[in-house]
Amino acid sequence: MTILTIENLSKSYGEKSLFSNISFSINDGDKIGIIGVNGTGKTTLLRVLFGLDTPDTGNILKKSDLTVEYLPQDPEFDPEATVIEQVFKSDTKVLKVVQQYEEVIEFLEEQPDDVSYQLKLAKLTEEMTAHDAWEIESKVKMILTKLGIHRFHDKMAILSGGQQKRVALAAALISPCDLLILDEPTNHMDNSTIDWLEEYLGSRKGALLMITHDRYFLDRVVNKTIELDKGALFSYQGNYSYFVEKRIERQAMENIIERKRQNLYRTELAWMRAGVQARATKAKARIQRFEILESNKKNLDVESLDIPLGQSRLGKKVIEIEHLSKQFGDLIVVNDFSYTVLRNDRIGIIGDNGAGKSTLLKMIAGLLSPDSGHVDIGPTVKIGYFEQGTDDLEDDLRAVEYIRKHAEYIETSTGYKISAAQMMERFLFDSDLQWSYISKLSGGEKRRLYLLRILMEAPNVLLLDEPTNDLDIDTLKVLEAYIDDFDGAVISISHDRYFLDRTSDRIFSYEGNGHILEHTGNYSDFMDFRKTDAYQAQFPNVEKEQNSKSGAEKRQPEDKPRQAKLKFTFKENKEFETIESEIEALEAKLEIIETEMAANAHDFVKLGTLMTEKEKFEEALLDKMERFEYLSELNDKIKSQ
């Protein structure tokens, strides 16, 4: 069933046209990924569909009772709200009831003898039952836990940016809706959390529309792909792998048509230059055709982006790391780590958010001093350090001025000189975009500009901290191709599993307490190794340690002090005491139903009733099992404090 239809939608900002007369539809059950170069209007399209922005032309037709939930790239939040309050900020009746219930429970934990609040609790308990809200409450806490948020009563203001985004994601996931719209949901997530989100969205009912540059994520979640390319929209009925295959076919056909058009253009150009007296109607028609062909002139294979940049000579000695250690307060982020970086190393660093990956990179780059040990940099090493932030971008400069400020031209490996403007064209900055002010660029375009500036400085060692955040797939392919040909060491922190598989032949994995495990192979090789007996023998408690963390991101020294110790709420404590017996009762009931089904195998009316009853009890059992998992994990954390 079609739930949303988009007809001839157009949107421009100033002289820049983002998309023109695009049309498509969304059906119930569609899981759609939107792909396109940064700046083509992907985020704007989502904002228009959700109603935060208005199109210049076109229509959006929705089914009458359509409900839509939207996760923006930079969610707004109330800094004084707790995590649980922020999640329940919704206009839906059921979530308002749950929010009120949570507030009353929290108050009674502090003042259990307050009669008025006891009466409120009794009334809200009835409302929770009437709205079937008990399942939602437990589901919220399960989702928050899976997303690495364990302290539900922390204020939003003290969370990191990544944690705030995950709270907003939890709010979007929990709100009942027909269409879920997500803008870059995997940014600032570690790999294990992305794995969980993949499974969750893959099994979620309802339609999904999202922007993400995580190619494995696209391949495993979506069943339809939309590409925005130069203002036009192309739709593919399949996942990312299918899109790549069909896009190649489309571009091959376009190139055939373009070659025919250019042959015709050359013929017309020769005729115009011959100085034919264009007085007759036939001649005027040829002139008009020539003018049309000339105005539509374009280059073939514009997607074939090559960056044959030169680089500084690299000697035998690159980087020697000896007995490096670093900690912040009680948090050990690097523990006695040693490694000799070789000339052509391709290293991927993985681990939970806050484990210390960026700290290690900063110590290698010389931006942070270790507590002990040292980093010895070779005399010929020239480091290109791509940080997570782009703070040095000057908004009042035009993009081309920013590049020229660092390098007027760059010499390629073949000795040819490329100007800043030519280099920007190769990096997907057309002439209009080059002269745009940096303040007008999208977040992804700014990241691309920052990356280009670093590469133009001709480094011979690359340190990349989350290079895939906010970069579109086409730019990532350019970067991956550059790394293929890069004659120097590359060390990358990334949560993008495809990028790690594509560019790494060695993995540094954070295994807890600052211990870094080295493994030869790419990310997928390492994940296979984690399933082996050899890994389990070396790290028998690693899974338990990861589950018992007080948060996916440990606090850095600039964060505010930790909150009070974890504890069960009054309701959770009562629930934990009885939940095992409730599970046993549901299992016993299912056994009885299955026995009755066997006895009534030929009574189809009775069998249908029993099947419906069985599905109901199976769903209730699944909910209880998920709730039991959450409470058990919480109980383990409380005991381990």
C-alpha cells in the first residue's frame, strides 16, 4: 500500500538547484536508502518530506492518518531534561502516560510516603495497563541500553554529542509511526552498536527512509535505493549491491548516448565554422540545434576521479611507539603499547566510543603527551592528520580561497602541476561550489574540503580519525582509491566496516583497560578471529566486560563528575523478583495450547482460535524474555559497582 507520493518536487537555495521535478512513492514495508554526493539535497529532501521545509514546486500526497517520526543530523534537546524524559517527549498519548508514570515513580523513590503521589501512581498504573504501555516502557530502556545509554536519569547537558544523538535515535525508534525517517543514524556509533541497529531496523515493521554512507548498513537493511545525482532522481529496486550493478549499467548507457551526442556536436560545429550563410529555414534550424547541443555539453566519465598527488619522500624509519601509556583519572586509555609502524602499513583502529582511540592518534601525532613511554617520529615523516572536527575552516573564505591559502598548486607523482581549482574539480567541487563561501557549504562538503586540504599538503603518513563521518559514498571511493596508491603508512579510526575492510590489513582492537590487541587482516578477518577459541582463551571475560560497562562512552576529564551509583527502582526491584516465575507461567501456558492444538488438529475453527492465542502468548513471552535480559544485565552492573 502506498503511504506517501512525491510528485514533481523541486527545491533551490539561491541560484543553486538541489533537485528538480523529482517523483517517487513510498510503500508500507519499503526500506529506502538515499545516496548522493554531499550537497545534492539529501537532507533537504528529508526536511521537506517531514514538513520542516517547503518545496519550490510539486506535491506531497500522504495517506490520511500517516504518522511520521524524524531523526535529524543534529537533534535539538532540552539540556535540563533527563535521558528518559527526553525520550518520552512526544505528542502520542501512550508516551505521555509513560512519561508521567516515570516522573511519579522517580518522585516516590525520594519521598515514598507522599499520599498524593501514591494516588497518582495508582491512577497512572491503571492508565499504563489500559494503553498497553508496560511493553513500551521496558522497550525504551532496552533500546537505550543497546545504544550504550545506561544512566537514564542523567541530564542531557552532561552527555557527549554522540550520546545525545543516540538518545534522539532511541526516541525516534520507540515512537509508533508508519514512516521512520533517519538522517545519518550510524554517525558516532561503535561497530557493535551498528550491528544491533542493523538487526533492529531490518526486522522493524513499517516504512523506513534514511540517509547513510555506511555501505554494509545499506546492503543489509534497505530493499530500495534512491540516488540524487545532479538534480535528478534515480530509483533502484534493491539494496546497495544491486544499486552499484544497475548504476554501472545506467552510466554505460548514458555514455553511449553522450558519445553519439558529441559526434553530432562535432558535425554541427564543423558546419558552423564553415561559415555557411544561415538564411534559409533549414539553416536556422541547424543553428538552433547547435546552440542546444552546445548548452548541454558535458564531459564523459565525470565519476572517474583520480588524485595522482605527489608526496614527500619517506625514509626507512617511520614511527616507533615504545611502552606508551595514558590514563585520565581512573580511566586507562592506553596501557603499555608498543609498535613499529612500517612504510606501507594499513592499520584500522576499532573499539567502543570513549575507549581511547582518538587519544592514541593524538599521541602519535604529537598533539598529546603520554604519561609514560614515547613516540619516535622518523626524520623524513610528514604527517597528514585528519581530525574529527573541522574547526580551522574559516566561514568568511570562499572554498577555493581556503585551498589556495594552503597550496596554490600541487605536483603529481608524474611531475605535472595541478592548480587548486583543478584539484577541487577532481574532488567534486564544480566551479560554482568552489566560489561558494564556506559558511554556505553543507557539513559533508566542509569535511570534503578539509580532507582535500590535508591531501594537498603532500603528506607521507596519514592519520585519519573517523574519516567516513559525513563523507558521501563517492568521496569515500575517491579516498579509498587514493589510499590504494598512497606510498606511505595509513592509520585510520573508523566505525565504517566497509572502509576498514577496503583499506586495512592490520587491526588494532581496544579490548578494555587500555589493552590494544594487534591482528593481521582486515575488519571482517578480525571479527572471524573473535569467534575462535584462541581469542576466547586470551580474553575470556571481554563480552561480559563490554556488557557491564556503565556507558558506551567513558567520560573524559573535562566531563562533569559521575552520577550516583546504579540501583533498581522500586518497580524494577519488584519486577525482577517475580519475572522468572511469570516466564515459567507463560511457557507452561504455551505447552497447554500446543497440546490442545495437537488434539484438535482436524477442527479448523478451534485450531484457528488456538493459533491466535498461541501467537499472543508467544509475543508476551518474548517481551518478558527481553525485559528479563535487561534486568539481569542491570543487576550484574549493580553488583559489580
